[in-house]
Amino acid sequence: MGKYIVRRLLQMIPVVLGATFLIYAMVFALPGDPTAGKCGERECSEAYKAAFYEKYNLNDPLPIQYGKYMANVVQGDLGENQYGNDVAGELGDRYLVTGKLALMALLWEGVIGIAAGALAGIRKGGFMDSLVLVSTLFLISIPVFVTGVVSQFFLGVKWGVASVTVSADATVYELLLPSFVLGSLSMAYIARLTRTNLAENLRADYVRTAKAKGLTPQRTVGLHALRNSLIPVVTFMGYDFGALLGGAIVTEGIFNIQGVGGYIFRGVNNRDGVAVVGAVTVLVVAYLLVNLLVDLLYGLLDPRISHD
Amino acid sequence: MTTVTTDPSAKQYRPENGRLLDVEELHVEFHTQEGVARALNGVNIYLDQGETLAILGESGSGKSVTAQTVMGILDIPPAKITGGAIRYCGQDLLQMGEEQRREIRGPEISMIFQDALSALNPVFPVGWQIAEMFRVHRGLNKSDALDQAVHLMERVQIPGARDRVKAYPHQFSGGMRQRIMIAMAIALDPAVLIADEPTTALDVTVQAQIMGLLKELQEERQMGLILITHDLGVVADVADRISVMYAGRIVEKAAVHDIYANPAHPYTEGLLASIPRLDRKGQELYAIGGLPPNLTRMPPGCPFHPRCGRARDICSSDDPDLLEVVPGRLSACHFSEEVLNG
Ligand SMILES: Nc1ncnc2c1ncn2[C@@H]1O[C@H](COP(=O)(O)OP(=O)(O)O)[C@@H](O)[C@H]1O
Ligand code: SF4
Ligand SMILES: [Mg+2]
């Protein structure tokens, strides 16, 4: 197990280097004058340009530039963005919000998705099954943008039961509706995944054994069949969490959430290379770590998987 | 070795004159897209304390459905019990409420299955799965229940039981897994153990070991044992009586040695001829021609007649009853005596 983790962590190094180099190259090797637009209408002065090139090592060949950048990154220094703010610090704040939002979305997905899927899967073709199939189809076919704006209007503006926007503090209450909107699509997938797996596991031989042991239907279904059905569901949720950590541009936009998605979006729009590369670097590392965690969790959930 | 002792007088179910189980005129059908498959058509079997009954028949003859109906683990729907009674110690299981039946499953009647790998839950340790019997039915706490599980694993001769109690089913060999199934099934000292093809998935040497273990446990605990098989060779040494099944009915009933020496039904004759026997070494192995009937469209007359070498006109019109040929021997064939004597 320990060996496995070390091996996986070592495997991450080339992935992180490759991914960050690509993004670095794409952002900083863009054609055109990197100082364009930095000095108002006029072209920047030669002195400014020289200082700029010096600061960002733009006179070096690309691999050297990248090497110098990464040397700072490993020391926790992601540089300053075009407003002169510390990217690492800003990202830290943003990740607090995005992480909270992602966790809450995951909670919605898990609780509602699994419950609905279990109710549907217990009796395939029954009323609950049809209800869940129709409502998940509904969620899957509506774009998140629409779900977000409509629910914001009705729940937030009209009926006042949810917060319309999210403040810089991003309290749990404020994030209730946005996280639900953000999780709604995966919620539908989880419900369907749970349903299919449970219905299939209910026909498994070990469920018949559980009945033969004189267990109650609650124990047979809720413990023996559901425990097996949740293996793929929990795995899905793990990968989904990784994806959610990349930020949620649409949801963040609708509810004015100061998250990672918006940060990257603005960075790209403003050609703020340092901000973009910094954010993506953190994102790649976070995603890979979450992936490793999911694989470890999978091994715990399914004893047949071995990580030796 | 310690086992959980229960006061025998506290037992709610006591056999009358040694009779544990009486299955009477059991009818079960399956509602499928093709129509109604009549899986059981009036099955009668009984079981006494301390005896072993073998149920023999080709695949699809209704052996598992019979066992699952007795256990009460049939999936209803698609199955439907359309008639009959299953008396356990005089009480009809089919008239009982679900809760009462649950209290019988495990402590009174229990069952082991063909493929222990799929019959055990892959995500729980084997010890946990055995211990669950004690926790659910006896209310034992986790560690006491696990201790009982270790004792049972020792009893079914799993080497290093105490160290392996936390291992998962896939970490055992096929034979060891079946031993774990057996440990789980006998955990609460049931009066009846049903084994549905317990050795079909195993190699020949392991088959013999498992059969030996079942026999040993049955004698030690005076259980009634129902051994389901499609292979008479497997049960010949272990069983006392045999009921032969065909197309959802019992077509012959007799003591093992009688059937082995001299069958009274052409179907049994065919089954016997198709197992390799030392005393017939060198002879070509026989296989019954044709296939069992489609249970949604049973042929008129004797259900075996399309495949029977002895069939005559009456066989395709009149369905033979299961009748006594000579004392202690029943056969459902118009020409039982002829079969028996020739
Ligand atoms: N789940 C099911 N759905 C439909 N028909 C079934 C089902 N289970 C059993 N049957 C029917 O019952 C017959 C007997 O099956 P079974 O008792 O499993 O045979 P076996 O003697 O091999 O154990 C089968 O031939 C099939 O027609
Ligand atoms: S009744 Fe006729 S068809 Fe049926 S087993 Fe006897 S001889 Fe064969
Ligand atoms: Mg069977």
C-alpha cells in the first residue's frame, strides 16, 4: 500500500511537468507583444518593456523560462498577476470558496442521488422508478445555466427562501442553492447509476444467500446489496469532486461566487499569464491527488482490488 | 470447542415422530414472456431427522425451485406458488407470516449453494458473514459473534481459522469457500440443511472432501440433509433415499441402494446409464436423447414420453401417477413393473 502510494506520487511528477509546461508554453508563447495594452493607448516605453521582459524572464528560451517559473512554484511562489497581487494568496482564498462549494455539491449529489437511486432500484418498473427516471432525465436535459437562473429567480428573488448571491464570506447558507444547482447534473447521474447497480445486485447470488440467512429485507437490501452497488457510485463521486475543484464558471457567474472558475476565466480574458498558469498548475496537482485518493478509496470499498 | 448452547426445551419447533419436513403437492409456476412455465407440478417429498434425502434430476427439472420454495427465498414474482403445503414440524410454512418464516431461515432450516464465490458477499470478510447469523438471530455482540465464527471455521477445518477470519471470500480456494458457506449454514444448529449442488463447481477430490464433511456434520448434529444433485455418483455414498425429479415432478422415490441396483423408471434408468460406473467399465457412456420439455408447453400424457425408449401409445395420452411398485418404491410410469424387472 505504502509502496503503491509512493509509486503513484512519483508517476505524478512527469504528468504535472508535462501539463504545466504545455499550459505555460501556450500562455507565454502566444504571438504578439506581451506588453500590448499594458500602458494605455500608447506603446510601452523601452524601459518598461525591458523591465517587463526581465521580470518574466522573457528573454530566455522557453524551457529556461519555464524552469525558472517552476523553481519558484515548488517554493510556493506562483508569482504576481498583472495587478501586482500574489497569485498563491488569491488562489488560496478562491480555493476555500470553491472547495466549500464542491463539497456541498457533492453532499447534495450523494444524499439525494443515492436515496433516489435506491428507491428506484428496489422496485424496477415501479412508481418510484418511473418518477426518478423522468426527473433525472429532466435534470440531465436542462443546461445548468437554466436551472441556475430559474431557481435563483424563484427560490431567491421571488420566494426569498434562498440567498440570491454569495458574499465574499461564502457562508454555508449562501451556498445552499448554488451547490444544489452545481450538483444537480451529477445528482441525476448518481441516481441512475445507483438504480442500475442496485437492481442488478438484487439479483446476485449473495442477496439470495442473505435472504436464506433469515435477514430482514432492510438488511438484505440496505446492507448487502447497497454496499456493493455503491462502489461505482463512490468512485464516480470522487472523480466528480476532482472536476468540481476546477471551478464552476457558470454557477459562479450566476451567483457571483468568488471561486477558481471565475479567476481562471478572467485571467484568460485579460491575458494574465501568471494568474492562469498558476491556477492551472494548482488545479492539475489537486486533480491528480484527488484521483489517487479515489483509487485508494476504491481499494477500501472493494477488497477484490489490490494495490500491491 | 464451544458453541452457543440453546435450551432444547426452548425450541419452538419439534419434529413429530422424527418427521421434520413434509412437502405436499407443491405447485410453482413462473410467469414469463413466453407464457406460464409450470416449474413444479405437485412435488411431494419428506425428510426425517438424521436422514439424507437426495433429489436427483437433470438441469431444469425443478430441484432448485423446490429448495428455494422450502427456504422461502423464491423471487415472487416472477414465481408464484399456486398450491400445496410445506409442513415443518407440523406447521405449514406457506401459511406463516414473513417474520415467522425469517426466524426459521437459519436457526431451523438453512441452505448452501452451488457457487460459493458468488453466494458469499464479496465485500465483507468471511468471519463477519458467519458472525452475522449470531448477531441477527441471537443478538450477540460483535466480538462474541466473531468468536463463534472462528469456532465454526475451525469445525469445518479451515486451516488457520483465527488468522483468516478477516479475509475476504476471493482469498480462499473453492473448497475452502464452500466450507465457509457450510459453517455459515450450520451456525445456528439448524434441523434441516439443504445443499443445492454443493460440489458441482469443485474438482473431484475436493467434492469428496466436502461430501465427507457434510455427512460428518449431519451425523454429529442429527440434521436432516437434503442433497440436490444432477449426478447420482456424487451422493450414492451419502444419501439414504432418493427422489428423482423430471419436469417439475417426482418420478421415482426409493432407497439409494434399491435405485442404484435396479431403477423402476425409464428416466432413472437413463440417468444411471449416463454415469461412469466401475462395474460397467469399458461400456460406452449413455446419454438420454432429446431435451427436457418446455415447461410452458408440456406434452400431453407422460412428460417423458418424447424421450422415452419404452414409450407406447398410452404414454402420449395418459399421465402416469406416482404409485407404489413394490413396498417402499414409487414410480410414475405406466410400465414400472416391467422396468423394475427388466
Ligand atoms: N427466474 C426464473 N424465471 C423463469 N423461469 C424460471 C426461473 N427459475 C426457474 N425457472 C424455471 O424453472 C425450471 C426449473 O428450474 P430449477 O429449479 O432452477 O432447475 P434445476 O433442477 O436445474 O435446479 C427451469 O427450467 C425454468 O423453466
Ligand atoms: S410412462 Fe411411458 S413414456 Fe413415461 S416413462 Fe413410462 S414408459 Fe416412458
Ligand atoms: Mg439448480
